[in-house]
Amino acid sequence: MSFWKKLLGGGDDPQVATGQGPEESYKGFTIRASLLPAGSEFQLAGTIEKEIDGVLKRHDFVRADRFSSKEDAQQLTLVKGRQIIDEQGERIFS
């Protein structure tokens, strides 16, 4: 990307998710896949939410994995979200 595009705000920030993808409920949590463009690929990124004691808790995650297909990135984000929930449960909100 050119220096002028970055300077004048024309460049894309690779850490800004551009939209929401599919979501699913899993063990009382909601997992949402996000679209996170990384050059010509898509990076694995998503959100895990759960209401605890009337308060909606949220955990955002981004991993280094990149995919050429946005559908692959979104589906594997849901898989990774399930894995995070299985390993950490509600501790992800601490």
C-alpha cells in the first residue's frame, strides 16, 4: 500500500473486522465469526458472548490462521470458538 494512502486514510486497517459472518449457539454461549481481511486472504477472527448474572459478557479473539476463502475462515472460526469454550468455559471473561 502506498505511503500516501496510509497518510490520507485510504488504507485498510487489517485489525478492523469488516462484518459479521455466521453465528451459532454452543453450550449456552454465542459464537460469531467476523470477516477480517488480511491482504488477499481472511484471518480467523470472532466473538464469544454469554449472559452471566444479567450482564452480557464478550470475548473477542483473533488467530494467526489465514484462509483464501472467507467461508473457510468463518467456518473454522466457529470451530475455534467451540474449542476455546471447551478449554476455558466462562474463564475467558476473567
